[in-house]
Amino acid sequence: MPASMKAHVRDALITAALFGSAAMFGTLGAAVGQAPAPTSDQNNAVQPSTSKPDQNATQEPSSKTAAPSAPGPEIFANGTLTVPGAPTDTDTTPAKFSQRNDALDHIPTMARGPALSDAQRKLIVDTVKAGTAGPPRFASPPATILPLGAEMQAWPQDVLGQIPDLRDTKYVSLADKVLVVIPNSRIVVEEIAR
């Protein structure tokens, strides 16, 4: 090995050793600096307290419990607010107290379409004519993928004007029902009986 290369390797090793030892001693110094100071037994002895607990800051103010008040009406009952003017059956009401939420819990998430009222369903059935295209009868509960033989159609403008939530869906009209379908995935999200 030439002399210049030996000198270069020697310099690199010396530099690495210096930086490595500096890093190691620096870490040890930080660890020693963080160690707790030695204490004597006199400092650790428990001093008898002559003051009240709330005067010497040994107790958090928030840890004090308030005196029990007279029993009043509950704010929540069966998972819903009981204050005046509060809605009674919301999406956050537990399913064991809400039949509507219990029914929604049994529908797969991908089958949830627009929430239609009975009046909106009636409007759809009255407006959309019974179709004959596609399979005459097939199982089509929510979350079913629509067969390829069933042709989806765009909603009439008067239906979209009254039910704007349907704009991202299409429909399939069968002799006995109208299916609300998400067009990209062909998933049935609502089945409306005629």
C-alpha cells in the first residue's frame, strides 16, 4: 500500500475514533447530568403537616369533590338528551333504544343510499313507469350487485327536483319494484315495492 494511502486511512481512523469517543462521553455526561441528586434521610423524612391540605398546594383544586346536590332530572336517558327541545331519535341513539338505528345496523354500509321518506317513495313509484326490461324477477335486497342484464336509467327531472339526494344514483324499474342503484358499482341501495 502506498504511503499516501496509509496516511489517509490512518487519518480517517483517528477521526472516527475521536468522534466516536466524543459521542460516547457526551452521552454519558448527559445521563449523569440527569441522574437524581443523592439525598440524605433527613430530606426524605415525612414532616407532620400543621396546615390544611388546600393551603399548602399538596392537593389539586380539581380533585376536590363538590358536595352532592339534590337529585334532579337526568340529562341523558336511554342514550338521548332529555332537555326540552332536544331531538328524540337521532343517529347516535343506541340501537337497543331505537328501532330505526337497529334496522340501520343490520344493513351493510355499502348498501346505504339516500334516506327516503314514505312520501318520496310514493313519488318515485308514481313517476317511474313499470319496466319490462332486464330480468323479470331476481333477488335484489340492498347490497346486491345488479345483474348485467338489468339496464339502469337516469331519474326524471321532476323526481330529481324534489329529491336531490338521488342525483348520484340511477334506477331500474321492474314489474314489481323500483331499485335505486349506485351506477359505478351497480350496487342496489334501495328496493321500493310497487
